[in-house]
Amino acid sequence: LLGWGFYMFAEMGDRVLETETEIGNNEGDTNSLPIPKLLKDRNPDPDVAEFYLEAQHATKEFFTGEKTNTYGYNGNYLGPIIQVRNGEKVKIKVKNELDDPTTVHWHGLEVPGEMDGGPHQEIYPGQTWEPNFTINQPAATLWYHPHLLHKTGEQVFKGLAGLFYIEDEVSDDLNIPNEYGENDIPLVVQDRRFTSDNQFDYNIGMRDMMTGILGDTILVNGAIQPSLEISEAKVRFRILNGSNARIYNFYLSDDMPFYQIASDGGFLESPVKLSNLELSPGERAEVIVDFSKADIGDQIELRSDDFEVMRFKVKSKNNNIDLPQELVKINKIPEEQATVKRSFDFQGMGPMVSINGKQFNMERIDEHLDLNATEIWEVTNSASGMGGMGRMGNVGHPFHAHGTQFQILERNGQTPPPNERGWKDTFLVYPGEKVKVIAQFKYPGMFMYHCHILEHEDAGMMGQFQVGSGK
Ligand code: C2O
Ligand code: CU
Ligand code: CU
């Protein structure tokens, strides 16, 4: 398909994997934030990237002296960061060393359906999958995770997830923190529940069916409520809500201000000053925290609702750059260009969750789209209209669709808030809400749309759309 050869993986052994890609290890006496490794590009051609990813089972000490059974990519929990450039040709060899089938989905990436890693691209134990594609979208913080039918929640919960960065000329040239691991820090925020013998507790009860699994232990990059030493006045954090179901409402102690500079699919037009940031499962936000007003020695907590997520220890405050007022120009997709309108209504609760009254069926294509069509989608959540179950069934659903990035036209008839005026692939819809979005569908194939509360997705709150007539 693409006229370039596949670099040799013959030398890949466990030793190489460990030294090159194992996630930063937190199993010591200090509880500092682990910084995931950047995955090594094995092709020297600057226009071509080749990566090796292995889904494996392992153990990890979340609690000193106690081993928890985990999954990870090239390591024992989570995965390395895949970093690519816009325009680059990318080939990824994915090996499944688990005892179960899995898939690897590139969440937010605009690629043809067969490369998307949804439930149709199963990788059986011992097998490999080798997707290849050309990056054709602006700088953004995306992520990857399994998408196995009915098992996505469990496989993510055990540790399978990683970040996927796209860089481009804009991200190179902007005067924002961009030194990976120094002042440009990934934060994968997850909540987990453990059994009394320190194993992941993924036994789904009736309440979990309603809300999705909510854990009582917060992990950031795989460490429980870690801390990070701050040595610069302005630090960029790329936050992924990698939780199965928990919606966070992040804020900083001492009313520290922060600025959101990017949403799911790339930079916002200008930084948005925030005092709190709501992020539902699957969503990402890049923020810059201004530590210049903090005192040396201060400890600033990142919090959500009543709990601490992690803390920042201010050691010094060098490099107090001025944030650019303009980040990027986002061309609005003209509404007149839209040829089709569709509606998607989240309904039901618990095991009865559905979209437009239907539960997922892999044999059924729910929507047919023309290749390159521009469409307007209206997403509603009518769960609040259902009596009987009280508040528990009354949850917000994060809507996500594969293979494209949306622009939000309206949230409840209004212009969306400033931090939702950029590219979005996942957006939260509370009961009674209506979110109207527009997108172009530039890649052919079969794609999923679903609720990103993974227990809802696995229970059937998912549908599929085919773009173009072929496969
Ligand atoms: Cu984050 Cu269908 O996925
Ligand atoms: Cu996705
Ligand atoms: Cu849901």
C-alpha cells in the first residue's frame, strides 16, 4: 500500500523493550510522578516512523510489598508515549502477548477504518497487527487503548492505555513549554478500585452498571496521588481523563489560575483562563499552570471535588515566559456545507443503555455516510426522563466518535464555552442537554460512536457508521 519498507524488528527482545520503553517506575520510597518513556522510532528516515508495541500482562507494586496483576504496553502498566509529526508515515507493529484477544484503537486519530483499531481489528493471543497510515491533522494530544467488544472496560482498567502526540510546525514554533518531561508533562488521571488483597476490583455490581466503575484510589501516570517538583514558572500539562467512568472537575488549591491551550484535537485559538476544568472519560486538555505567584516551597494540590489528585512542590520559578495571546487559527467548517443531519439520543440505564433505542450489534451498520461528507450531528441525553431509578441512572454520557474531529456549534442552543471552541472528539452530554456538532468524514471504512463510560460502551451504548460504500 505504501511504498516503503518495514524496518527490522528482529533485534527486539525483552531486554530492549525494558530499557527503551518501560514506564517510569514509582516503586520506591519517593512518590514522585512517573514520566512515561517516549517510544523509540525505529526508522531513521525523518518522514517515516516505525514503532513496536506489545500488550502484555505483568505485576506492579501500587502498595509497597504487594503485587497487583496488571496489563501494560511494553511495560507493567500504561504504555509509552508515541510521538509523531503531521505528514509523517507511520507504521506500528502491535503484538498481543495477553491470554485474551485485544485491539489497539488510536483515539482521536483520523485514519481509514481498517487502521482504526476498533472491535473489528481483533488481535488474537500471540498474533500481531500492523496498521500503517499517514498523519494528516494538526498537533494534538491523542491516546490509544483497547477496544475489544464487551471487554474494553476491563482491559483499560487493568492498565492498557497510552498517549499519542502529534507535533507540527505550529507546536514547534509557539512560545509555550515544550520540553518533554521537563516543562511539558503528561498526566494520565485514572481512578481504581482494589480488592482486599490488592488486586484490581473489576467485579461489576448493579451500581457500577449505572454509573460505570468509580474507584476510590486516584492514579496519575500509574502512581497513587504522586507529587512533582516544579522548577519553572510556567509548566504545560497534557491531561488525559483515562478513567473508565469518573468525570473530574479539576482545580488547583490556593485558587491558582491556569490556562487551557488545547482540547482533544489540537490547540485552541487562544489560551482560556480557568479556575476549574471539567473533563469526562476520554477527553484531553492541555493546560499551562502559572506558578509565578506561588512561593518557593509551596505545595499546590491538583484537586477534583473533595479529593487530591496530585501535588506540585515549587522548588524554583525560572523561565517565566509570557503566554502567546494567539495560538492557532481554526477554520470554521461552514454549516451550509453540511448535507446530512443526524440525531443520537442516549437513553436507558444500567444494562439497558442504548443509543436511539438500539444496543450495539456488530452485524448491523447503524449509519451510512458518503465519503468526504460534511454532517451535523445532534446528541441528546434523555435519561432524566426515565422514572424509577432515581439519581443513579441520571448520569452524563461522554459522546465519542472515531475517525474525525468535531467542532461544537451549539451546546443547549448557545455558543459553547471558550474551551469547547476547538477540535473535539469527545464531549459530555448531561441529562436534558443537546449538543450540536459538525464534522467532515474524510476516511472510508467502519467506525464506532459510543459513550466513553466504558461500562456503558461494553453494555451496548455504541453504534457503527460506514463512510463510503466499500469497506
Ligand atoms: Cu477512546 Cu471508541 O474510543
Ligand atoms: Cu476513539
Ligand atoms: Cu454513558
